Amino acid sequence: MVEAAEVIKIVKRDGPKGISLIKCKLVDGNHKILERAVIGKIKVGDFVYLKETEMEGVQ
């Protein structure tokens, strides 16, 4: 299942392809904050769609 998440912080930018380590909060009201690596241009406030959200969660 795909879930939407809003980027709340960019932790680190690295590499020639623009890999960013981000913290994002799920939009569905679950209050999970996840840390993910994404490729491409991204900024705080953007929305990303995550395929796997059951693996981790920091409350």
C-alpha cells in the first residue's frame, strides 16, 4: 500500500545523483516520522509517496 508523507527535514545531501536523506511525517494521521533516502530534487514541504511504512516508526 502506498502512503503519502510530507518532508519535514532534510538531514543530508550526498552524491552526484542528488541523493538526500530526509525525515518525513505520514499524512494519514498516523503520526509516524520516518527517515528515508530519496533521489532527485526535494525540499521541505514536498510530498513523497512511500511503498513501505511498516518497517519503522519513531513516535
